Amino acid sequence: GAGQIITVDASGYGVTSATLTAWQWSGSCWTVVDGPWTARLGYSGLSTDKHEGDGTTPAGAYGFQSTIYGNAQNPGVHYPYRRIVCGDWWDEDSSSPTYNTFQEVPCSENPPFANGASEALWTETQAYPSFAVINYNPGRVPGLGSAIFFHADIGGPTAGCVSLPLGELDSVLDWLQPAQNPIIVMGTTSAITSY
């Protein structure tokens, strides 16, 4: 049912970069809207068995969560946009009841989850001027992995996310339409069409 697809095509499981292309369903075929561009993956490459903290990007086909976030002003997205402020976290603590969710904590307080295992989003200005949340592990299964974002390039591999240079990222984020049920498909060249 997707009318928009982002493909992230890697040459193998151990590589940390891939070819990203944005596709729009038009009439009876898929047409290229953006790319192909070089995207960065996790420092351990792709995996079909993602776990928390393993540095891999999960292979498969995933939707996006319903809000796009960022430390900068809204670049023009069609999704609801949340400007990040001090105290905005992503809970990556596998033992927490709010694991793999966005959490608001008063700025001067420590969060109730393990902050050493979580992301203080407002401090990540290089990676997160704007970003979409890839809907990986929506069931929040402990240890399966969290915080898989589509974010800005930080000059090297990610911790498991997919990144693009900011101008290219914002071009894709602005193109995404919730009504089109966009998905991102991440895989090796030999496996990507099976998702």
C-alpha cells in the first residue's frame, strides 16, 4: 500500500555505506524522485538480527513514525513536526517501561530511565537538525534495538541509523507524505527485493 519508497541498497552486510534512492508510485510504475545518493549505515553494517547496542542497521521494510523531529526549524515537512528542546530524550534503556519511545523530562532532572543508555536529543545538533523515526521494533521488545533514525550525516558511520548529508535529507523529508504510507527498505543488493 505504499506510494513512496526509500531504498537503501548495500553491497553486503558488513559495509557501512549504501545507495539511497527515493521512489514515487506514478500511474503504473515507480519513478525516481531523489538520488541515488550515498547514505551511511551503522558502524557494523546491516543485520537481519539487530540487537541493542550492536552498531547495526536493521535490514527489512519499515514505515515511519507519525512525527518528524529536529533541533532546527521545520524544513517544510508534511508530517507533524516537533522542535526539540532541553529535556527531550529517546529512551534506549531495555529495562525501561518506555523503551524505544520519545520522552519529555524536565530539563534540570535526570530521566527515570538509564540516561547513559539513552539519547539526549537536544545535545545532538549535528546529527539531528531534522530527523524521521524509522518504525523499527514498534512492539518495544527489550533488547531488540531502538532509536533507528533517518538523520543528517555526521561524517562517518552511524550507531545503527541511516544518514544523508543535510540538504539531501531535508529534500527527502519534505517529499514524504503521510497519506502515501511511505516505507524505507534496507537490504543488500541480493536481498532487498525480498522485503
